Amino acid sequence: MPRPVYIHAAAALGPHGDITRMERRALNGDPPPLELKERVKEIVGVPLRQASHLVELAAVGSQLCLKRLPYPAPENTAVYLGTGLAEVRKNEAVFRQVMPPGPGLASPFDFINAANNMAAFYVAKLGNFRARNLTVTQEEFSFEWALHLAAADLRAGEYRQVLIGGVDENSHPRIGHLRRIALRDDQPMGEGSGWLVLSAAAERACGELIEVKHVARGTEPVQTLRDAVRIWRRPEEPLTLLPGLRIEAAEVEQLAAALPGLRVQDYLGFCGGYHTAAAFGIAALFDAPAAPGLFLHLNRDSSGRTMLCAVRVFQP
Amino acid sequence: MAAIRIRGLGLVSSYGIGVARAVEGMRAGRTGITPLTLFSLPFQDRIQVNQFDHAPFPPGAACTTTIVETAIQEALAEAQFDNTGLRDAALVLGTSSFLFAGEADYRHTLATTGQAVMPPLEPPGQVALRVARDLGIDGPVLTLTTACSSSANALLVATGLLRRGEVRRALVIGVEGLSVAALSGFHSLMLLDPQGCRPFDAQRSGLQIGEAVGAVLLETDDAAHGGDFLLGGANLCDIHHTTSASPDGSTMRATMEMALVDAGLEPADVSLIKAHGTGSLDNDTAEAAAMRALFGADLPPFTGIKRYLGHTLGACGAVELAALLGCLRAGFVPPTAGFTQPDAALRIAPLTEARPAPAGPVMLNFFGFGGNYASLLIAHA
């Protein structure tokens, strides 16, 4: 069994600018464009004048997570960021500037901000982290793979602490956005930023990342969940499934029927559909007051691959 | 810890299809600079680029997947594998972005329909998924986007997957195409040298952008069998500035140092350095400071190869590894094309003459925007 990786802090920024359980609101349509200047002032504390919206999302989420950490994060904290669409608004802005009938030259600031790793740079700069810094952009599994790599670093002893997030922005209008990410008609397009501080130390942990697993093709999801429950669930421990972006309602029903006692928590109803929504869903489990238990996040990508993420929320 | 053997290399560059074409050009001292014909730019006569021949490939966005698969087939042929050997392999791709593919799509649509239609600018992870599907890869598929260190980081991530025993084989791809966006952006930042890349030269004034695809097939293996090996590496973040390095080169030095530790080596073990050597004032100043600080008086010979291949941005990790290792296998170290006049402020100078390939470990450095740095160490048999 893999060595445990502990969660020391978490923060989820939702599409309304929501950061606490009290502020979370279910979406009943696409959220309006999110203005983050006030949140940046309140949480980051320094203006991010030329930063993109994606950078703002990443900065607010990561800094909030660090503020919730009960001790200062060391300089040697690695940063992993997952993002499915990355700097989609800035890339589109640069495209429109340089392609006909645009003016033909790129704005220097837009060009710099269109770099897909700029959000991870700002996260490191604001945290004063001079360590590993990786941006993973693998659609629905951007966050899961970033989490997998982060956990592997901790388990290998390469780092004692990691800041890991999943961040994506939406773009307007919806019809344009849907050319980049497939969403059902009834599925609001979301955006957000979910962050975890992971550590090898058990002391002061609020939870545990048990495993992030790439499920072999041909393995039935129900079998994957049964195995997870058999190995990891403690007696009487509440068990909850977090269905990811590509897990359809019919499959959720089937899984719930096959696993007695399984609760289902629909976090997508609060953050909307985006590639790294899993980061929001998992980080929001730690919104105070957190409900302890074993949480299994199941997701799939457009090629039919499946990944499972198992998290335990400790009794506060 | 299992050794990681480099089983196969593939390259599509401005020299043509295949590692051998690039090696041949570099041995002859020919740069791969070409005319820019893919599109036109208002400052076209003031830049140098490396464009590959697009004739063998389909037009539009489909071009990218075909070129990637061409490079992969070369790597598989060297390893004497067919696609079935990749079923449980990992595919790790590095690129700065696929904006160039969106542009290609736009130009193709405009040319064939007369309609200027904004392309979807699809997610960066799409190409890796398509390639994995085409090759029947069921293992992990990841895309890294960390600017100019993207595919060097892809090599590091693949190394981790192999060392941990998550996979036995990993195919690492670096891909970058010429784009109006990148050339215009670097032009706006006044970072393109009208005379092309002149690494570490006193008159250097910027980059020479190129396009290329590199493929590196890695496999865990017993080091006793001989061959070429990826010994290890490191990635660190320089938080000094979004686009420029700490002038004292401290984070570059730390990255190289960590890479040596990861590979179980000392500075004195390094026989050659392939510098990042972009030809920009900032990069080369910081990189020279870093090399001086780490190696002191025992600085091994170093070379820069971006005038040959162009700065292929996110692809340069895999592309320059494939090209340099190709040269080493052919028995030589390419000199630093574009370097003619030492910069007294740097206090060091790169190789100006080809020399025989050394026997010891070789360091390869890659430093990108967003302070994203990677350093790799390889051993050549």
C-alpha cells in the first residue's frame, strides 16, 4: 500500500468568488463573468496589475490555502498546477491581435501572460517558493496527474511539502467556449481554483490523500470502487462518491446501487463544468465545518481513461 | 534505482526528417536557417527562422499529429519496436502551447473556403490523446506546458514514472511550430536577433525561433548492457521575474547542482555542457554566471546549438537532446554556431571548433519564461 500523504490545508475558489461553505451557491445556469479584483486585494494583498484572469484565480486560491495553513510554508515547497484549457482568454486575445484582421502585432503583456505556466510562476512568486514548478495540461486529468506527481515526490522524499492546485477559467460566449470543452446543454460552464497543501508529516494534518490511481482499461469502475472501499474504508466510516465531470448520472446511479451505504456528493452543481473541477470538489471537502469520511473521486477523460482519487477528511 | 536507457530518437527539424539529417548539417557547420514561407509578417526581413518542409505533411491542424507520429516512428525504428511495444508505455508531451496549430487551422480554412473563422484553440492535451489513440498507448498520457523547459520537464516526469516502476517504457515528445503569435510576441519584446542566434557572443541581441518535433523513447534497463542513458535531472523555479533570470544565475546554478545530485554525479564528472544559450542578453549572462559559479576553473567545454535548429521553445528539451546525442553518436561535439566574438563580461566562451565526443556525462540545460528551469544529465556510450 502506498505511503500516506497528508493534507495540511485546502482552499476552493468558486465561480461566484465563493471561498467558504456559507458562500457556496448552486448554479442554475452559466455564472456571470467573475471579477476578482476585490478578492485579490483581500487575500493576495498585492495588486496583480498585468496578470491574467487565470493568474488571478490561481493567486487567490493558492494564497487562501497558504493562509489556512497553520504554519509558514517553507521556501522549498514544490508547486504543481493542473489546468485543462490554461490561458485560454489570453491565447485568444493574442490570436485576435496577430491574425487578420487584427493589428498584426502582439501586445507584450498579453504575449507574456499567454504563457501557460505563468499562473504557476505567480503562485511560486507570491509564496516565495524556489522549488519544483510544473504545469500539467491534460484536459480532464490535468489536476489528477498533477496530484499524482506531487504525491509521488512526497513519497519519494524529494520534497517535504507541496502546493498543488487545479485552475481553469471559462470564456464567453458559451458557444465559443463549448468548442474547447464538451458540456451538456444542462451543464453550466464553470471556473475555479482548488488547492491543497500536501505534506509527508502526519502532525497537524486535516486529511489524507490516500491514492491517485490510473485505472487500467477494461477494469469496471464498480470493481475499482469496491477494491478501494475494501482496502481503505475504516469500520463505520462515512463513504462518499464525488462523480467527476465525465461521469454521467446513469453511471452514478449504477455505482450507488452496487455499493450499499455510498453517498453521492454533486460538487459540479456548485462550480460548474470545467476540466479541473476535481480540484474544487476535493478542496471544498475541507470547507469548515468539514464532514469526516472517505471520499472517492472518479473521473474519465475524452478517450475513456479513468482515474480514481481517494481522500480522507479527518475529524476536526 | 533502475537505469533509464535512451532506446530511440526521432526528429523533424528544418534540416529535414530524421536525426541523421540534422547531424549531417551540424557536422558540416550548416545552420538550419530557412526562409519563412508559412506566413508573412511585417518584420519578416528582420528575423531569422528555422522552418521545416511542410510539403510531406497534411495542411491545417492535422499537420501536428502527423509530424509527431513521424518523429515517433523514427524512434521506434531505432528501438526495433512496433506500436505493440507501446501498449503499456507512458506518453509525455511537452510544448509551450498549440497556438501554432490553431493558426494553421485558420490559414487552411481561409485558403480553402475564403472564410476567416476563429479556430477553437483546442486544449493543449488533445494532441497527446490523439497520438496515444493512434499508437494504441493505454498507459499514462500527460502534457507539460512550462514554456521553453516543457519537453525537458516531460523527460523528467517520464524519468519519475520509470524510476517508480509505474511504466517500463515512456515516449517523450517535444513539439513546437512556428507561429505568428510567438514571432510577433518575441518581436514586441524586442527579443529577436535580426542576425540570428549568437549564443554568448558579445554582439548577441536575441533569439532565432525555430520549429521542430523531437521524440525520445526511454526504457528501464540494466546499465551494464551499454548504450545511452538518461542519468537524471532537476527542475526549479526562478521567481525573479516573469521573463528574465536572476542576473547572478543563482537559480540556474541550483538547478544544475540538483540535477547532478539526482544523477549521483559531481561537477568534475561532467565532460560537456549543452547550454541553453538563447543568444538573449539576459539568459546568456545569467547562464554564464551560473556555470562559472558551479564549475569554477574546471568548467567543462560547453556549446550552444540554437543557431543550427532555432530556439524551438517548448520542444527544445527533446529536440536538442535528440540532435546533440545524434552528434555524439556520430563522434563529434558541434561547435557554437553564431559565436564569433567573446563577451568580456561573461568571462567564459563556448566551443568554436568541433571536437571528438567525450566519454563522460553530458549536461543539457533548458531555461524558460516563468522562471521554469530544467537541467538533464545523459551518458553516451
